[in-house]
Amino acid sequence: MGGGRRDSAEHAPDLPPGILRELFEQAPGFVAITIGPSHVFEYVNAAFRALVDDRDLIGRPFFEALPELAEQGFKAVRDNVFRTGVPVRTGPARFDLRDPGQAAGTDRYIDAIYYPISREDGAVAGIFFTGYDITEQRAAQEQVELLKTELIHVSRGSAMGALATTLAHELNQPLTAISSYLAGSKRLLERGGDEHIQQAREALELALSSAHRAGEIIRGLREMTMRGGTKRIAVDLTETVDEAVRLALVGAEQSGLVSHISLESGLMVEADRIHIQQVVLNLVKNAIEAMTGCPVRELTVRASAEGGMARLCVGDTGTGLTPAVRETLFEPFFTTKDGGMGIGLPISRTIIESHGGQLWAEDREGGGTLFIFTLPLVDHGPEENG
């Protein structure tokens, strides 16, 4: 069953006993037993032999038989278990087995446990290794994460699409103002004189302010529709929420909406800023839409710290939630809107929960609804938001 020499001091005969060998041979997972500090193979089952392409293992030290694994963390784990006698579970661990001289090979992921084998005197004699190939499960999980990212992007794009008409109208105002201020400045400068120059300077300042306003609107829209991977850093939740609320309120206050914004400063959280802004944007737009046709249209947005958590409340004075709607509010594809996709609230809850928080709805005192989410606060200061 294989050549090679091994130190007789490392040898532990009859491992495993015959009955266990039969069980191990039929097991779907990997089983391998190594002896001594150089981890000489004493036994491997059929699954392990298949994993290593039927290499000659018995009687050979682990990293002589499988030299490709020397720099993949397996040596450190085995040495640590042999030295300390403490079992270790690893996973998913990358298992890249390449034939000598080949650039590519078998790139797998395994979930494994290393148990120390002790002699009667308590000293560690070897290691019992057992594990499973989880490559397919890992690939499936990565696909789920990819689909989740794509769905979040679709949801964000849908929310931005709903804002497109309003944003176009809102952008028209500062752009028209810029044109008017610049044209007026040109006429004033042509007239000459200190008085006209001062008036032109003031008009140019107003044009610059309008340009900044247009730029902020465009920047907010661009960032919210960006496709990209998750980037969690320490961010100021107050600033993050403020930017999202200002974007969501574009054009809304001119239609009679009254907003009450109260954001406690210094609420630092570790988060993907764009994802959190997507949640805030969705909750605020939902609140505004819930008050369509209502005699009193008051939006409340409050952020505060409570018990180590940042807490954000978005309230409306709409008609509230019926029991039937409340039960299915966060289920995918449930919507009460004409043309709605029914993914905004489920994705919002997924985002918040993935950040270690919670999102739920409550009845607002006096009528309407409160949507509340929490996020864990962090102690360190703000970093670049990127």
C-alpha cells in the first residue's frame, strides 16, 4: 500500500481497527490518520484517495506526499494540533492540488476537523483528520450573494427611476438659474462701472451656488445607482441619512409636504454607505407616497443613539397599515402600489440585518406608520467614505 520509510517511534500500529476501516472506506467524507510530528500517513479512506488523485501516501510524511499544500495553511494547523493536543476545525479551507510542473490543478474547498490521537501517557501520537468537500456549496452560496447584489441593484435602479421625472424638473431650476445669472452678469460687465461689477459678482455667486445644488443632485443620483461590491467602513450615519433624505425630498416639499428632521450627531456605524442610503431613500419615499391625498402630510425622520445602537425612525401621517398588510409587509413581491415590484422593503430588511441590525414597522401615535431600523454603533472615528 505504498513505499517509503518511517521512523519506528512514529509508528502506531492497528490504526484504525478493522471495523472502523470498513466504516471509513464507505464514508462520503475524507478520513486520514497521520502519525508523529512529521505527519506520516498511516491510513486514508477512499474519499481522501480520490481527493488527492490516488497518490501514493501510506508511509510518507504529509508534505512529502502532498508538497503543494505546504503553503496553504495545512502545515500550521497540523503542527498546532500535534503540539497543543487541542482539536481544530477549519473551513472553508482552499485545497489547491496541482501536479508537479502544472500551473493549474484541482482547486477545491474543504471543511475539516483535526483531532489529536493520544497515547496512554497523554502525549500526542498523531492526528485524525476528517472533512467534506464543500466546493459546490460554496459556489452556490457565491451565486446567491451575486444574485442578491444584482437584486439590490435592480431595486435601487427602480427607486431611482421613480425619482427621474422629479429630478429632471428639480435640475431644470438650478440650471435655468445659472443661465439667467450668467447672462445678467455678462450684461452688467459690459456696462462697466463699480456698481455693475459688484452686481455681476453677486450674480456669479448665485450662479455658483445653483451649480453646486445641481451637482449635489447629480452626485446623489449617480452614487445611488452605482453598481459595485459591498464596501463597509466606519461612516457617520447622520451625514449618510441626511444626504439620502435630501435626495428623497427633492421636489416633495413644494407639493405641501412638511418635514421634521432630527438627526443626532456623531452616530458612527460600520456599514456600506450606499446600501444604507438606499434603505433610507426607500423608507422616506414610501412614507411620502403613503400620505398621498391625506389632509395632513407630515414626514418625520429621527436618528438617535439607544443602548449601543443607532436608531432611525421614519414616520408618516398616512392611513396606516391594515393587519393583512402588516403580516406580509416584508415578503418579497408583495406590494400595495400600482406598478410596484414588491422588493424594496424585503431588500431593505436584508441590508439592515446583514449589518447586524433590525428593521420593523409600528403604528404611529396619532395615525400613520413608523418604520424603524437599528444598527450597531462603533467606537472609532470616521474614515474616508470613498
